[in-house]
Amino acid sequence: MNKKANIVRVYLPPDANSLLYVADKCLRSRDRINVIVAGKQPAPQWLDIDAAIKHCSAGIGIWEWASNDRESEPDVVMACAGDVPTIETLAAVELLYTHAPELRVRVINVVDLMTLQPREEHPDGFLDKDFDALFTTDKPIVFAFQATLGSSIVWLTGAPTTRIYTCVATRKKVQLPRHLIWP
């Protein structure tokens, strides 16, 4: 994003209820550049309206109903932003539960892309400790994002943890650089 942080917001709602909340929030805002990335095709409804409001208000969150790491550290964090990446991530998580049931998986959905920025760079950004509480400090992260690979790497470079993320870009056919492919 090449605009001033205090005026730009980028939203990737995972379902229709989230889209309704985000659209209402954007239409009510003033002096902002709001970008909403949403599909046109019918898609699953993950959150009821109350859950969507709570989730979108936070901008990011652990989807407890899709995670199995309750009261423990996950072995892997599966994160996603956008409607199609959410479908793909939840399908991947289902495969993990089927083929590696002992694996503890945390599912994180990002609605407000700016929450991934450090707080010093964007008012909606997370403090390092809050980021680490969600993503952990030492577990692998697979992040599915509805954009080009380059832009998803840019979003994650400000993250407080320095480990390598596996990014899956869904807008174009992208060959991941060798250093980003999971070993």
C-alpha cells in the first residue's frame, strides 16, 4: 500500500455476513480509502451475523470452531485472508485432520489486512505481543492470501517474528520461490 497509513483500509471478508458488516463500516467511514476484496460467486457462510460483527471488529482472529489446538500450542498455524483462500484453507485443514489427526492446527482468519502491520506503521496494526499470541513465536505459518505473492510477502515482512512463512497467492498462477516452499 503506497498511501498514508491513517487513511487506507483493506478488507477481505470471508463470507456474506462479514461482507455486510465491512460494507456498512466502509460506507459510514469518512476521510478513508477503503478497499473491499470479495468474490461474486456463491460461497459457504462461515459466521452468523453476530460472530461476523465480532470477528470483523477485531479485524483478525482465531477461528476456534475450525482449530484443534485448544489450551495448547499449535504445531502449525493456517492463516487466510479472503473468501476463496478461506475455503482453500479450511479444505486443507480438513485434510490435515483426516490424514494427520495428531497435528494441532490453529486457524486464523484475517479480515482487515492492516492488522498484520506493526502498530507503529498503521493504527489498526498489532503490537508484537498480540501478533505473537495469535501466530506464536516459533511455529510454521501457512498464509493463503488473495493477491500476488509479492504483496503477501510485503505484508508479512513487518511481522515481529522472523521465521519463514509459506505464502499461497491465489490471484495469479505463481511459482513460489524456492526459499518459500515448505521443506
